[in-house]
Amino acid sequence: MIGFSFNGVLFIANAASNNLNHATQATLFNFAKALFGTIPLVYLFAQWFGAAGVLAGELAGAAVWGTIALAVVFWQIRQLEREHTCVSCTEPEVAEAMASLSAHPNVSWAVPM
């Protein structure tokens, strides 16, 4: 079921947040999903649709908070890219080094397994 993939999206966003040194943010997204996403939506959907609404409410909460968490992580990555762009890549030494790397056709940059 495609709805459960949003739980995976939230897990990926949590892992990215942890690796970006925002562990508290990852915890808050999980807490928000449980408190604001799951509980109210499960209650409302159960009132409207019965037992099927319970599952639908959980999936709706995962979709909302998974999407929000992933959007925040992508925003943080863009901020990091803006802060750490290579301004010296136009330097002549860098251009020479890049040209010398591409001039060696026998060099394989693949990582051996």
C-alpha cells in the first residue's frame, strides 16, 4: 500500500536530520506525527468511516508529517549548499587539475566491491 511509504519517508527524513546534526528536530517530527497526525486523524476518520477510518487516519497523518519533514530536510540541505558553494572552482589551478583528471582515460573512479 502506498500510504505506508510515507512512514518510510519520515524515517529517511529522521536519518537525514540526525546526520545534519538536528537530532532534536527528528524527535519533534516523530512526536508531532504521533500527537498531531495520528491521534486526531484516527479519531476523526474512525467516526466517519469506522474501522477502515482508523487505518486511513494513520496513513493520512504519516503522509502529512512525512512530507513536511522531508521538505524541511531538503530546505536545510539547500541552505548548506548555499553556505558551502565552491567559489574557487573558477581558479586556473582548479581548472588545470580537473583537466588533468579527465586526461587519464585508463583511470577508473569506480569503487571496488
